[in-house]
Amino acid sequence: MSQQPRYFIKTYGCQMNERDSEIMAGQLDQMGYQPAASDRDADLIVINTCAVRGSAEEHAFGYIGQLRQLKDERPGMTLAVAGCMAQEAGTIAWLKKHAPQVDLVFGTHNMHQLPEMLDRAAESDEMVVDVWQSAGEVVEHLPSRRKDGVRAFVNIIYGCDKFCTYCIVPFTRGRERSREMEPIIEEVRALADEGYQDITVLGQNVNSYGHDLEPARDLADLLVELEKVDGVRWLRYTTPHPRDFSQKLIDAIADSQKITRHVHLPVQAGSNPILKRMNRKYTKEAYLDLIERVKLKIPDASLTTDIIVGFPGETEADFEETLDVVRRVRYDSAFTFIYSARERTPAARWEGRDPVPNQVKKDRLNRLMALQYQISLEANEQLVGKQELVLVEGVSKKNDRVWACRTHNNKVVLIDRDPAEDLIDRFVPVRITGAKTFYLTGQQAGRPVSPPSPRRRVELPMV
Ligand code: 5AD
Ligand code: SF4
């Protein structure tokens, strides 16, 4: 090929998937590929899939279906399906039956072998399927192409050992494996040297970090070390599990200047019998006690959560317990989901026997969201008049006279924009002047506290 081949990666799902896509992009760069502006310009399309809920899978299946036409027009191009869905036997069967246009299928555990798998796919007339059932050793020093800007994700632990009964993650991502602390610190130092200032350490169960290392380590130990890296301004971690959220971690956050005062603690449900059947390993009382300890030590923390409604067998009284938790904690915001049965999980069998009717699920979701929206608005109103440091993310999609910014605890703040000054990727002090359910409004209250980013982003965020 005279021109360099181009790739396009479509990513569904969580930050772990986004990070995997950055590593795939890094490998493709090394192979001499270039990023394509869109799927229509690409010689290789990789679809990095998410299996956490049925809706995510349907989007990916829909997209794979659409690509059939593209492949018919340009039979020389390569289509690859990767990620969590590829770990499911049902997906492979579906692809073989309905998507013969796909050339390569690989899972979450062998992504680091992308170059070699592409070679095999090029030589084969059949769909090449290479999915490992379990993970090998943690692989260090993989190339990666990170997003431009000042935010970077860093993996610290892979997999999940918790086996919540609704969750497919332990099956698609395997058992927990922590990275050693040294290479993580080196990676963060290198990122800070490149100008990244907003670092998020990642794990499906991020606060299980280090229990499998020799000697054992924990997330608080790691964050305290990362805090020492010059140039890092904000340090985040996602996603923690309430069961492993230790007092040591609470104290480390309280004492830190850099760990953001945003505590995301997925509660999933409020009723003890449901929590037990979800295998969450805590009670409503233990969870509320944890929240009290967080509020005591970090009074300015913003609290967020994940909640599932309509778990098999959830009664009205069970659901009321969930509402009760929301009223007591008063989260800043919550991600709310309708239960979705996942292949191979224990709860999927219970869903067959004792499902909550669809209409009841939807009704509960609406009631939960109405309550949370009211609380989110009231929480945002408390911030009016306060001064906050925000990261300017880009021009608002709805109004080009407005900058869309984010606070350290992930709240969107819209401020007036002077078109003569480029503030993208800068940290700027603002005064909060107004509150809505999903965002705040504010005014710039001083000069940016950070220099222009060496890697200014080209694309604008979606707000
Ligand atoms: N159905 C609905 N929501 C789910 N989640 C995980 N598995 C399911 C499922 N089977 C939600 C949980 C988790 C978030 C990432 O996705 O709330 O915290
Ligand atoms: Fe899934 Fe539970 Fe592990 Fe979270 S902790 S990834 S919900 S099994």
C-alpha cells in the first residue's frame, strides 16, 4: 500500500475500555498505521465492546450490522470486534451467524497481541477468533496513544474477584491482578513531564489494589506516593467498592491536597435481603456508617453512586429502602440503571423465575430519578457564591459564547467565554453564580493558574 493504512477504534463502555483502546491505538501507531477521521476513511475498524448491560450490547450489534455495507463497498478493509462482549460465547455465535463481514474477534486478555492477530486475520479467509478464557501475567511497557489534553487514565488493577451476582465483569475481565507500584509511579511521572495534570487511576475494583502484591500494598499507599509527583494537580481513582473503602483511605483523602474530594460509592440497593442476594458483602447500616465516616473526615466531599432497580425479586418495600438511602446520603448525583440479565451470572437464573415486571422497573427508575434530581438541584444550590477551580474542557455545544468546564468533583460549570482568549485545558478560578440539576453557572474569577497545555485538544467535548 503506497499510503499509510488508517485505523478507527469505536469504544463502548467504561474508562477501562477507553484505556484499552489507547493501548490498541499505540500498537497500531507502531505498526505504521495512522488514525482515520471517521470509520468511512479507515482500512481497519476495531469495535471495543462493553457487556455490562444489554443496552450496551445492542448498540454494538447495531453498529457491527451497519458496517456490513462499508465492507461490501471496500472488501479489502479489516473489521475486528474486541473487548468484553468477545469474552461471551453468545457473541461469537451471533457474529458467526449474522456478521460474516467481521475478520477478527479477540477478547480482553490478549489485546497486547494485536499486531500478530492482524497478521493472522490477513492470511485467513475465515473469521479469526482468538479469545483467552483467563488472563496471563500483567504486561508492562505497552505502547499507547493517549488522548490529547491534560487528563490521563492509568490502570493499576485489572479484573474483579467480588462476583456480585448481577455482574458480568468477573467473567469478562477475569481475576484481580495488580500492577507493581514502581511502574505505576514511573508512568505517572512520565505523564506529568508530558504535561498531564489530571490523573485517574483505574480498576474495576480500584480499592482492592495491592492485596495480591508481595509485600501487600493498598490504594492509600499508592495515592500517597502519586501525590508526590510534581505537576500532578488532580488525582482521582475509579471505581471503588464500599466493602474495601478503608478508614486509612478516607484519612489519606482528607489529608491530601491532590486527591479530589469526590467519593463515588456504588450502593446498588438499599434493602439488606437484596444486598445479600447481590453478594455485595455489606448491609445498608454498614454502608450508611461508611458514608457518615466519609462526611465526618471530608465534609466538603461530593458523593455519588450507582443504583440498580428491578433486581429479581425486588419488592416495593425493598425499593423503598433504596429511596431511604438516597434521602439519607443526599448524593450529588447518581447513575441509575434498570437491572439487565447477563449470561452466566447467578441473578440471570433468578430473573427467569422471579422477574420484576417491566412497567414496575420503569416506574421505580422514574421515581428514583425524580428524587435524585431534586437532591442534585438542592446540592448544587449550596455551591452558589462559592469559589472553585475548574478545568476548561471546551466550547459549549449549545452556545459558542460559553466555556464548558469541570470542577475537581466532576460537576459541569458553564462560564462566559471571551472568544479572544483560548482557555481550553487550562485550570481557571471561577465564582459559582447559579445552579441547575445537571450543571452550575459561574464567572471567571481570576487568571488561569496553569500554563497552556503542550497538547491542546482539537476535538470539542460534548456538553
Ligand atoms: N444490570 C444493570 N446494571 C448493572 N450494572 C452492572 N451490572 C448490571 C446489570 N446486570 C451497573 C452497576 C455498576 C455499574 C457500572 O453498572 O450499578 O456499578
Ligand atoms: Fe461487578 Fe461487583 Fe466487581 Fe463491580 S464489584 S465489577 S459490580 S462484580
